[in-house]
Amino acid sequence: MSNNIDYIKGKVPGEESGIEIRHSVCDICTPGMHCGLDVYVKDGRIIKVEGTKEHPQNKGKLCTKGAANRQYLYREDRLLTPLKRVGERGEGKFEPISWEEAIDTIAEKLLDIREKHGPDRVAFYSGYSKWYRFMFRRFANAFGTQNYGTESSSCFTSGVMAWQTIAQHHMLQDMGNTDLFIGWGTNSYFSRFPMVGGMEKGKERGMKLIVVDPRITPTTKRLADLHLRPHLGTDGALALSIANVLIANGWIDKEFIEKYVYGYEEYAEYVAQFPPEKGRELTGVPAADIIKAAEMIHQASSCCITESSAPMGHHTNGMQNYRAIMSLLVITGNFDKKGGQKPITHTFMERDCGFATREEHFMEEKYPHSGKPAIGAKEHPLWYRLRGDMQANDLAFNILRQDEESVKAIFALGMNYRMFAGDNNYLEAFKKLDFFVDVDLFMTDTAKWADIVLPACTSMERGELKTYPGQFIWYTNPVVEPLGESKSDCDILSLLANRMGMDDELLCAGYEKCIEYIIQDLPVTIEQLKAAPHPIKLQGIPPYRYGSTLKKGLDTPTGKLELYSKLIADNPQWGLDALPTYTPPFNPDKEKYPFLLCAGTRIPNALHSRFHDMPWARHLLNDPSVEMSMEDADEYGIELGDDVEIVTNIGSLTFKAIPTATVQKGEVFIYHGYRELDINSILDGTNLDPYSGFPAYRSAYCYIRRK
């Protein structure tokens, strides 16, 4: 008996302890990760979580957030039953109802609004997690509206759009084969940690590494051969200045440009305005370092750049900066070659895994092309042309206008209004809705404003399809039963599709039938994938052949890589530049607001606000804090732990000070996700990138004062 107790205390799996290891994935962050989990289960409850050594994504490792999966699932505020609002909207007063009543109410309300006002008066929004999005987009489109939007209105898609204007192809770095890797905005010890292993292995085989980051980070200290520190929002000027050196010295691939590139002459003429000294003036990066970066690109037989469109995209000039950065690869011929930037095809959930599925067709099949253009189409026409969906940063303004095009209802999965710049606009918008549904794991600040709240379950309580680079695929099984009456997001969508009488056999049949349709061309069945304890590698699928995309020809208007975007040039009414031009970050008043403000600095123990409500993670950095340079702290008489007021043109908040040598003078960095001191509430929600619609989280302006 005592031995059994020892086995249980030690959490040793086996007959003696009654503990079983089951396998799942962590879907807390982006589908670009979704690491493998070994889940220790006893008596139907999870008692321990570790990384799966055999998993191709994380190979046994977990980040701080992934290691907290057990605490995440068993948070005390998990939603366990459908709820109906009984108090004032936003008051957070609800009463439990049955699933039947909840689904009936939602179906009746949405159908009534569609009947009286049209399908476009309902908006469908996806936040976290993202695993259900292919079904949710089809659901919204089958309902009859283009007004489907996601948190990717502020993440990831700006970079994809930049590549679309250049090549009509999304691109990814071939870091495993490159001689020079440029980590632009990369700090993978804090975010996207599996990339660290690739960088470390690359360094071991002789790969050089340039890291571009305003701050000193673990990545810059441990791995960088050259660290470039531009001021916030000046990345485009830095890229143009590096290009100036490359062109001036003839360090470009003239044969490649002649054969495959459109608009080089216009681009080179513009780049001539950015010699290294001008680059230093605009970015703060020493001219010698700009020249050194160009030399390293020239000396490398191959070069690639990371796709990190959160830090690069979160500026009013973000997408243009991104275009300028990726143009460095175009003029040096590092496109569609081994060790360069590789054209990719999205396999599933916008990941390139080395094989094709029917996901894109599944999503596009019900798209209402003849319907009214999605929200944001007028304000951000390039976004609409390339994405076709709602730009969610325009949603609150649509509702607040209260005209004949204003949305009357929102159906949301995992919505977090605090992620929006000027997020108080969303609270005002919620007040004007006729109906609001939110599906989530917890009673979030957004869910408190809903009329109906539905309980979702975690990845460990459901089964789902997962694909990974290297031609890996898997279908997970639930490792424990869903808590309470919670259901998977896709089961909820299928329930609603049936109740609303949608003319969509796949949606009504449910998630597994949708997946069967999507993977029908693959040499594997769902049953085989479910039976596998880990992701399996598909056989008989040839790897990508470098150069094949160039040989076939690009799908751009000119058939070439476009430094000068023909799409943008052919639509002058948009008021956008066809070249990757540089404009400084917008500042309402440089005298009044002298500090650059980066809102949303990543920390390893948080993802938005979801982990700050978990004591285990919160204790790693309990206080909402602001980082500033030692010089600025001395000048303003600020010491560690002092209260510091951050003032923008919208409002002010007070944070704990962290003076540090890792931050440049004149810049302040606010850690993200602390809802009690919501930095987004004092950002300007109209300060958006005209190309992508992304907010300027990372190049706002403020002044500071010690309280």
C-alpha cells in the first residue's frame, strides 16, 4: 500500500498508481506552435503536464504557458454552463440556462435580424483560440455575410499582405539551410520558443545571425553576431538604408532582378535617398552598423528573414516597413532558393506543412461574393482586396455610427475587446447592440457584456486535426471529459447550423465530417490519425523543389516579383504608395509627447490577459510595469518600483517603474495583458495603418512623470 502511495505522490504512471499518460496538444497560443503534451491522468483528472519528446514541434519542451495547462483547465472561473444575462449589459449578472434554450435563443435572434435587416447586420468574430476558424468562416459566409473577422486584424496578416503585394505568395524563412538569418523583431526565448532551437543549431553549423530589436534581449545577447537597434517604427528606413548600401556597392543580383523583378528602377531611385548617414538620422542605428549589415548580406551565399508581423506590423507604417524589409531579399536574389525565402502553400490553419488539403476551398465555397462589402472595405481597401473579410479594428466605429449599415448583433468566439487600441470604443459599441453572444472558457471582461455566454472547452477536452511542417499530421483524442456542460467551439457551431436550418450539409454534420472533406486527398484516414499516439509523417509526397515557383511564374499582375506594386498603382483612389516608401510613425505633438511608447511588450508568462488571472503565472511578474532607460530614469528622478504616470493624448495610467540598461533613451515599454491597467485604453483607436488597418501599438507617443 505504501508503495502505491509513493507512486501516486511521485506521479509515476502505471498500474500501481492508476496514473495514465495520454497525449494532446497545447492550443493556448497561435496555431503556429500547438506543442505536444504528455498529460498525466488519474481518476479522470489531469494531475501533471509535460512536453512530448516524440512530437515534431516541441520535442519534449514546453514554454511557461504550456507548462501551466493543468492550472489553465482547472481555473476556478471556468464557465460550466450556458448563461443568460439578467442584469444590465456589462454588469456581469447571469443565470444558468440549458443548452437547448441557449441555442434556440441565439438562432431566433440572429435569424430575426437577418430577416428584418439583412445578414450584414450581424458580425461574426473570432479571438482565441483559433482552431475552429475554418468552420467559423464558412458558418458566417453561409449565414450570408462577409462580416467575419478575427484577432488577425491586428496580428500575422500584415506580413502576409506585404508578401502578397510582392509575390502573391506567403513566404517563410528557410533557416535550416541559410548562411545568414535576420531575426527582425525576434526574441524567441520569450515568444515562439521552438525557433530558438533552430537558431542555436544554425549557429553551431556556422550560420550568422543579425537581430533587429530596439531592446537588448536574451536573443540579442546570446545569439546575435550583429544587433541593430532602430527606434520604434523606423524599421522601414533601416531596410531602405541597408538597400542603399547594397545597390551603391553593386552587391545585388542583377541577373535575378532583370529576369524576375518588376519596378527595380523606381525602387532604386527611391532608395538613393537613404544613405547610411540618413539611415542613422532616421533610425538611431550607427551608419557603420548599417554598412556592416549590408556587408554580411553580401558575403552570405544565402539569406532569409523571419516572418514576425506583430512587432513589425504594429505601426501606422507597419506594412510598408515590412515591404521594405522583404525587398532586401528580392534585390539579392534570395527568393525561392535554398536558404532564402521559400514560397509556401497553406496546408491547414495558415501553416505550410509540405502538403495540400482542401481547407481553402472549404472556406471559400460559401463566400457571398454578391453580398455587401465587409466592414473596413472602404477604410482599408487593400486589406479588403487581399483578405475579403472584416477588418475588426473598424467594427466599433461601424456600430457607433448607428446608420443603416451598422451591425446590430455580434456572435463571437473568444472575443477580447481589450486587445483593440482605444478599446473603450468597444464598450460603447456593445451598449448599442441588439444582441451579443460570446463563447469562452472564462467569464472574461468581454463576456460580461454579452446577452448569452456559452462555455467552451480546452484542447485537452476535445479532439482535433493538427498538421505540422515536415509533412506531419495528427488527430488528437480528448484526454479528459469536458468540465461541466462545456462543449467544443465546433460542436457549438454545428448545433447552431442545424437549429438555423443552414443549407450546408458539412456544417450540420459536424467537425469530423468537415475534416474528412478537407483531408480527402491525403493517403490517410481520420481513424488512422486517431489511432496514432503522436503526429505521423505522410509518405510519398515529394518535397518542395526550390526554383519551381519562379519557373512556373508568379501570380502577380506582372508575373514577376514586384518592388513596385502594380495592384496598388492600378488603384490610385486608395491613396497608397506602390513603392515601399517610408513615413515616420505618427505623433500628434512631439513637444508634448516626446517618448515613444511600445504597448504590449511580450513576457514569457502571459498571453493577453488569460494568464494574469492564474497565480502560478502572475507571480512571475505581479505588477503592471513600464520599462525605461537608466538615463531617462535618472533625468526624471525615477527609481525601481516607483509609480510612473504614462500620459497619451487619450488619457493616463500609472505603472511600476523598471529602469533598465536594455532600453534606449526616449522609449518606454509596457508589458501586455494587465486588464486592471489596460494600456490599450489610452491608445488612439483611429491611429491605424492605412494599408493593413493594424493599430500602432508599438509606436505610440507619451510623456512620463513620477508620481
